[in-house]
Amino acid sequence: MGRHASGAEPVADPRSRRRAQVVTWLERAGLGVAAGAVTLLVLRWADVGWSTALLVGGAALVAVPLFAWVASTVPGHAHGSSDDASDRHH
């Protein structure tokens, strides 16, 4: 996630590119479902009421894929730039 989530070079074939986008969104949705379910279960285990647990679990279900998408829009780190940590020591 974040800057390191930038994928490989863009795929030239439109069908492959579309398939890659679908797979990416399915992965994000799966992560959201898992996060929502775990949040719901943990809150119920902690004896939080059903309505609150469902509300917070639903928020996780939506927020996790949304934040994964936002993180994917951040430009990647340019390798070999002068901002490397090794350059700061000199």
C-alpha cells in the first residue's frame, strides 16, 4: 500500500489492462470485506452492541478499499534521486 503499491509498467493490451484493473479492485474489495468482518467480530467479542459493531464494521468495509485506492494514486519514489537517505549523510 502507499507509494510502494505502484505496479509494473502499464500493459499495452486493452483486455489485459482491463483484467488487471478488475483483479486489483477485487483484491481491494476482498481486503475490505476481511477488514469489515474482523472488525465486526472483534467488536462483538468485546461486547459492543450489534448496531455499533455493524456501523464500524461497515465503515471498515468501505474505508479500507477507498484508502487503498487513494494510496495507489500517490506517485512512486524515484530510484536514484538525490533525496536518498544515503545522500543526506554527506
